[in-house]
Amino acid sequence: MMEFSDLSEYFRGNFSLRGELGAGVSVWKDGEEILGISDGWRDRERSDQWSKRTLAPVYSATKGPASATLLHVLDQHGLTAETPVGEVWSAFPLPAVSFAEMLSHQCGLAALDETADVFDHMAVIAAVEKQKPEWEPGVGHGYHPRTFGFLLDECVRRLDGRSLGKVWNEDVAIPAGIDFWIGLPESEWGRVAKLVPGRAKASSFEQGFYESFSTPGSLTRRAFSSPRGLHAIAEMNASKAWAAGFPAMGGVGTAEGLAKFYQIAIGAMAGPFSETVMKALAGLQVSGPDKVLLRETAFTCGFQKDPVDEAGRKKRQLYGKSTQAFGHPGAGGSHGFGDPESGLSFAYVMNQMELSVMPGERCMGLVERLP
């Protein structure tokens, strides 16, 4: 049995030293959970205790399960990540690009010029179909924080007839016993923790991303602002947001559920994904300067990896020590990933937000203490 005393101690210290309110962490290896800790409170008032069954909204950590769902649906219809998107969605602005290029944020559709409400799927799709790409595929990539989910969802709807969230819940999560939802049923609403906004640090706004995010008209600002809606924490604390099933940012789950998904994604336990899908989940598609996040990023088909230098050494370790690991963080601090090399998967969910699109010190201290 692996020793996790340092990780457990750091998790406890998050509450006394680093402003944690409520959180859960889960580590799995070879099909079994080997560490699961939950503590704290589900609400700002500290009236409801956080438990192992507490669900938390995880923002963009949803993109991993959502991407796996699209790849699974493609596979079920005899298509692959290399299939042109136009074969499924003829009005897509770049019909010749592959699903792999779309999933790895290379399409230049990170922002919309036409205003559309996030709850109006058809209006968002109409805006996408009219959108001129910010760049041409093959000349760079840039994170699609919000439009990403609509691109995936529309393709799943056209192929399957159900929304992406319904396919995930009905065909993947429920059969596999994964307590992670894209479209939370009313029966589960009582388990959801309430998010608490983070506080700005002066140093945050000295970084290039935050300067661009605060600049009206910048690509970064536009990408994080369209489609319109669900920009306030209070909106994300409403059941309407949990139930909507937004594939880019609407997932709600436990740490155990998210870590269990990554066990399936890395092949450490059985699941519905074919070998073709598994290769697409893990295989690097693009790496380099990100036109939206304004830092170096690396993407597989829907997942992030740590960029490496010319010698193959990691430039950072958001996903642990292995160069094979892949996953996806969520705004505010949530995180999940798996490592095919070691068979380990990890997830951390919480309700005290941090002002960051990448994992902060409360999460990274845990990742650094993984074996």
C-alpha cells in the first residue's frame, strides 16, 4: 500500500493555513481508490458538512469527460478523431478540419462576434456557423473556454440525437458508477456544495493573462465572455446551471467520481471506450504558445498535458511527474488527471474558489506529494 501521510497532512493544512472551506481529494491506482479524504463545509455559513458524497461544480474540468464522450460517439458511428467535422456538421465554419483539431483548440472559434445566450443552444450554434475564425488551423492554437462545449455538444446531437450530457450520464457515467454529472438530475441537487468567490491578489494582475482578460476587446476577454451568461459565481450556484449540462463548464461531481473516470481513461479499469478512443485521449496533438491563455499549453483530443522541452523534460508538473499524464483543470482550482505509465489517477474538488484558470497552491501541493 502506498504511503500518503505527506499528502494527507498537506490536505488538512489547506484548511488551517491556506483558506480551504470544503474539499475532497481522491487517488486511484489500478482500478481501486487508495486514498479518499473529504473535509470542511459545503457552504460559506459552515452549516453543512462536506462529505465524500458532496458534489462540486468543477467548471472546465468537465472538458475531459465531455471530450471522451464525443470521441466515444464518433467511434460508435464508425468515425475517428481524423474525420472532418464537416461530415457531421456541414455548416461548421471550417468543415475540412478534423475532430482532433477541433478538440485540441486549433479551430480559432474561441470567441463569438454575435451575441448569444449560453442557455440558448440554437442561438449559440447559429452564431458559431456565422463566425469568422480568429486564425486558420495549422498556424497555432488557443484555448476555447466556453464555445468548446457547444462545438462538442452539437456534433453529438447530430450523430446521436441526445445531448452530450445525456450520452455521458446514460451511457458512460451511470453504467460505470462514476459520480460525475453533465446535466445534474433534480434528485441529486441536495448534495451540491455552494461555491464561494475568490479574492484577487495584486500579483495576479501583473501576469499577461489577467492583463489581457481585463482588456475590453482582447481575444482573451472575448473568449471568456461568449456565449453570454453564467459569469457570476451566484449563477453557477443555481440548479439551472447544474441541470443544463454544459460540456465545457457545467460538470458537477465528487473527487472520487472524477478520479474514477480517469482510471477508465488511462485503461486502469474497464470502461466503454475502445482502443482507438483511448489513443485519442492520450495522444498529443499540439503544443506551443496559446493565443488565449497567453502561456505555453499542450493538448491531446480534449485534454491538457504538461509541455516538454527539446530534451523531453517537463516544463511544469500540473499533471504530476510522468510525461504520459493528461487531464484538465477547472477555473477556481478543481483538477483531475490520469497517468497511463503508473496507473494512478487524481482528482481534487472544492468550493472556495481561487482567481485562476490553472490549479493553485492548495491543489498543487497535493499533486507534488503524489508518489
